[in-house]
Amino acid sequence: MSRYLYSIVRCLPDPKTGEFVNIGAIAGDPATGDWSLRQLSNLQRVRRFVDRPILETATGCLLKLYDEIERNQAALLEDAGEPLGEDWLDRLHHDYRNVVQFSAPAPVIADDAQDALAFVFDHLIVDPVESPKHRSVTRHALQSQLRKAYQEANIADHLVRSKVQLHVGARLQSPMDFAIANGRAVQLTQTWSFRLAQVDEVPDRVKSWGYAIGRFRDGEDARVVDAFGNVSRIAPDVDLEVVIAPPETPEEIKAYEEAEQVFENLRAEVHASQDVGAISARAAELARSLS
């Protein structure tokens, strides 16, 4: 277990009165960049006290922070950035003094950011819809597991291309988490989490991603480009792997069932997160042809 920091996100209908309602929390490890953000599962109770424009401002702020965390974690995977540190959370606390405020950062001992958020929600935030036993899993966590599996399979670092851009035809582009490639891609891997408090948008994202994959599966010219501009061609029958955090709640199961049809149509092999070793073993076998 490690030392994590958390801050509760508050929405103030009228900052002059000082009255507030909690709408979420942020937690993370400043040393590793393992940050996560969680909003209340249901804002119905909040809407009784907060006007819609103010609430939209507050939730929009959370969305921007979520994007900032994702961008930072993507950079860390590329060894191209520094983790969001303790000073970052301090600035949120000091700079946001209007309709959105962040409580003073406080420490908590946890296994990871999701564990820290679970503690905060269990003890400090009332969220009656979210089951206390439910545990969200971020794509960042899945990507970290997969990267570790590739390393343990002794695949040369230069063959493991992370956060590549998939190009299909002249204009279609889509991000891919990993490609095993060196002028030619022999494996593509994407992570998807279906264990999230807000999972509704995941099927649409899968469908959008799947459209690009489907185009090159049907024979259209395709390539992946890594962060350094190196180009690798892709054959229509390339090994396509998907890592998921399996669903648990009815809402998550429904979202996965929508996405599952896309995976089947693309002839993708789907693995639960605990089975990433099968992907790296296959990658090691395929990588021999790139030597």
C-alpha cells in the first residue's frame, strides 16, 4: 500500500453563502501519476439545490480534469512527461474558489487510486446509487498491466509501440493502445473498461474505434504511426487483441453486450485483465518474424 492524496470536489450554488454539496472526488499518487476522478453516480439530489447552469459548469470542470489526467497518463506511458504532483492538487484547492471548489488535499493509505476513491466515497460522500462493493477500473490500469506483461515476455522495447495512431485509407484515423511492430505490425491491442460508474458512453466509443478496424479488416490500406513518426504497415489478418475489465453491474453488462458484437465482427480475441499473459505470449511468438 502507498500514500495517496485526495480532495473532495464541491459545488457551491452561491459562493457568498459558503454552502456546498459534494459532487465527486479526486485521488492519486503524486509519485507515480496514478490519479483517478469519480463523480456521484446520480446527481438528482444535487439538482434540488443547484441550478442547472451552475451544475453544468461543475460537471464540465470535472470532465476537463478527467481529460487532463488521461493526457498525463498517456504521456507517462510514452516516458514523455512527469506525473501530476502534489503541487497540482494544491493548485486546484487554491485556484478554484467560485462555484467549484476542492477541499484541502489529505492523505490516505491505499493500493491504488480507485481504492483511495472507494475509501473517500465510503466514509465522506453520500452516493446511494453506487454499491460500496463496486470497484471501478480505469483503462490506464489495464494499459499498465499490459505493458508489464510485454516486459515480462522479454519482447524488445523497440517493438512495443504504445499509443500509436492507426491510419486507414487517406483520412480515417483512430488511436490504438499498443502495436507490436517494426515496419510491419503483427499485433494490435486495445483496452476497454466496462467496470465504471459512468459506462454509458463506452459502447459508442467502441463502435467508433471498431469502424476504423473494420475498414482495414475489409482490405483497405492501413498503417500505424508511433510517437516518433515511424510507420508500420498492417495486413487485414493482423492479430487483434482486446483487454477488458469485465462488467459487474446490470448497466455495465448491458454496455458490454453492445460492444461484444463489435469485437466479434472484428474477429478480435477478448481477454479479461487477469489474462494479459496470453496476449504477451502471442506477441512474443509473432515478434520473432520481425527480427
